[in-house]
Amino acid sequence: MSVDIVEYTLCDLADAIRARRVSAVEVMEATLARIDRVQPLVNAFIDIDGDGALDAARRADAELSNGNEAPPLFGVPLAHKDLLYRKGRVSTCGSEIRRNVAAEVTATALERLDAAGAIEVGTLNMAEFAAGGTGHNEHFGDCLNPWNTDHIPGGSSSGSGAAVAARMVTGSLGSDTGGSVRIPAGLCGVVGIKPTDGRVSRYGVMPRSWATDTLGPMARTARDIARMMTAIAGFDSRDPQSSSEPVPDYEEELEQTLKGLRVGVATNYYNEDIDENVAKGMAASREVFRTLGAEVVEVSVPDPGLAMRLGQLILAAEAAALHGKWLAERPDDYQIAIRAPMEPGLFIPATRYIEALRLRGPLLCEFLEEVLGRVDLLHVPTGPASAPTLADSDPASPERAVRTMGLFPKFTRTISYLGLPAVSVPCGFAQNGLPVAFQLVGRPFTEARLLNAAHLYQRETGWHERMPDL
Amino acid sequence: MGCSGETIRAMAREIYGIELTEDRAAEIARQVTELAESARRAGRESDFDDELLSARQTLIGATQDGRGS
């Protein structure tokens, strides 16, 4: 039996393998064939381990034939942003500096996906040190948007967005410090979640900002994300930020009714600076939530600009602390566009950094009271527009790139500073054929509710069923 | 209340062993001043006891007072 993997979502594949309608080897062979064909077009992978993945698939089939019970992601091929460490394997972090550095530990999230039966097929392209929002990378080649390869996939989890959208894999982990899962998910037309701080362990993941780093899955459907989240979420003593909040079975919560749910629409900040395509997608998606029984409520958000600037300050200071040694000793091994924004972080006074950290609590309290005390979810754009072209956003032309990309972080970074969960969901296509998306932002640890709303929205709309013509 | 390019250049050399051009140091000084200013202004408006309320405590606390899951 040949498998047309482009027809399958992650849950479809996992369920088909567990039910023995298809073997893990058949799925892996089809996956590798798809990667082989599409990789030259989008450059989503940094490394492809075809032999290792096929061996793992053979072992999986042997286990299944022995009558062993299969875990929820059994035999499913996945690939992740190249900053999740696996002991003995090189994690480049998208950089020249780490090009040959083998990891000494394995990320908790990878251990948990291994335990759930998933098989890694390779590592994915990303912005150098997760420090760019476009997908440009001089060291490993630019990653391209599968919907139109003249355009960027977004970043910094560029390979994750592109690989899932191009149907090279059905799911992928990315990291999100200020929008690095949600921006590429939005620009590539897939679902991506930034969990509540502490929900998913960052142990064994390259740090960018200790205070605001998170790890989250990207996939075509909210159901797929739910299955991955159930596998990876939960307390880990090796991550000091990890939370012991109980982990629900996210997939079991997907069918909850939205009747009576209050969906907030911002009357300031988030409704500004968006183009007509995004505005149209936002309006249409609000109508879908009304149809599903939700109450759409207007809400004013307290000065998110302040939270955004404070988040930027924390990010700059922490990134500079992490990179100080290399900035001094190996400055020429960085792309200039990555190094230059890090340098100011070296000179931020400690008092200002501490003030920015200290203000997270009070500003979060204010947001919880004034926004998420009035509504259950906040419905805001993921970005101001669909994906720009590679040329317009090229960091090698900084002024032009800032004009093109400068507004993107405004929609995501504030949420990161506050530590809240948010899921990006595709909600249509711009006139140029590229996807647009909205975010649902929730109260702490309400990922199940976010995925529930996203799932029911996807069932009504079907944007996720469209496929790029590659 | 900003810092000067000259100060940045000296700090870069003395603390980090990094050589910056005058232009680059001036640009960094401008960016540092801009970044630090928002924290300074917001910090002055916060309460003396605010440091007792960390973001982590607030996130976890929100699940226990009905604002969370």
C-alpha cells in the first residue's frame, strides 16, 4: 500500500498506524519521498536523517507485530527546530558558531515525544540563534514560504512553519520568545501554540531569553496540536520555570461547546496597523465564533506598547548575557543583522532590567483584570499582513526590513512578556494567495480552551485543508 | 537621561573586550537610552512592594482564583 502522506494530518497518521491500516515503514518512506521532492523548493531542513528514521520505523513495526500497545504518536515522523538538543547530535541553532557542536543532553520535550512513539526525521531550519523573524539565514540558506517561494515563511521557527505547511511532516516543535512559533505559523497557514510560561519544559533547548522562552508545537490542525501538547506538557524538575499545574488530555476537551463563551475583540492597539486582508479575515472569523454560540465582546486593552518595550528590554539584556563571550571572540561568525540588535543589550543598566522583570507581575495582573476578567478569550491578529517578500524583508537592508517587518512583533511580543498562552490559527488567504491568521489569547493554563475554540473554528471553515502548490 | 557613545565605547572595551567604531557606539547609546527609558518611567510608577508579586506567582495564582483554567 502506498501512502499519500499529504492527505493525512498528524492524528490521521498516528491512528492509521496504530490501527495497522498502514505500516510505520510505509509512512516513513512516503515522508522521505515528499521531503526529497520539496526540500529543494523551500529549504525547510538543515539535516535529514533518512536512514536513522527508516531504521526507527522498522523497529516500530516490529514492536507492533509483537502485540505491544502503541502510544499516541506511534510511528509518526516529526522534525523540529534545530535548537532542541539530542545527546550526541549536533544542534546548529541555525548558526555558524554551533555548526559542529554535539549536544550533551536530550531535551525533555524530545524525550517525551520519543516516549509517545514519534520518530524524528531530521532537524529544521531557523533564524540564527532564534533571533530573526523572517527565515533568512546566510549559514544554511534562506527558508522559503511554501505558498509562494518569493516570500518569507516568518521566524524564528521558519523551518517548522514551512515543513508543516509543505506537508513534509505533520507536526513540529518550535520555540517562541516573542512570536517565533506564532509568526511562522500565521505566515505559513498552520496552527501554532505558545503555551503559558512553565507549561512545557525548556530543558535541553537553546536559550534565547530565560524569562520569556517557551516551546510549542506547530501542525495543520488544533487536534494535532492537542495530541502533541498532551505528550509534552507537564512538570520537569530540570526547568526552573516549570509548573506543576495538572495537564489535561487536550484532545478530550476539543468538542466542548462555545455557547456562552465570551470572545474579546480589542477596540485599540490590536485593531490598528492591519491591512485589509487581515481585517477581512478577522471580521469573518468573529462571525464564525458567533455562529458557534460565542458572544463577541468589545474590550479595551491597557497600553500593550509598554509591555512590548519592556519585553524587548528583557530579551536584549538576556540575549546579550548569553552571547557576550562570542560577541567578543567571534563577532564575524554572526550574521551582522543578528549581531547588531544584540549589542545594545550589553549596556542596559541592571536596574532597568530588574524593573522590566519586576513589572511583569503587576502588568499581568492588570491584563487579567481589565481584559481576561471580562472575556474568556481575546481574538487578535497574529500579524499585520500576509508574508512579505524575501527582498522586502532582507535583514541585509536594515531600513527596508524594519519598514516591512517592524509591525509584526507588536501583535505577539506583549503576550510573551505577560507569559500568557496564545494559539495562532489560519483564517483565510490574502489577495496574493498567502495565508492570514488570528490569535486566541487565554488566561494562564487555558491551552485546552484555546485549542477547543480553534478546533471548532477549523471544523467550520476548512482553511487548513488547502495545500500549497509545490 | 541617556548615555553617550563615548561611554558605550569605553565600556565595550573595558568590560567586554569589544572594539566599536564611534558611529556604532553612538547608535548603540541611542538604542540603550530608548530601551532603558521605558523601564525607568514605568518603574517609577510601580509600587515599592511590587517585586513580591512575580509573574510566575501571578500565572499560578490565576488558576486558583478563577481567572485561570
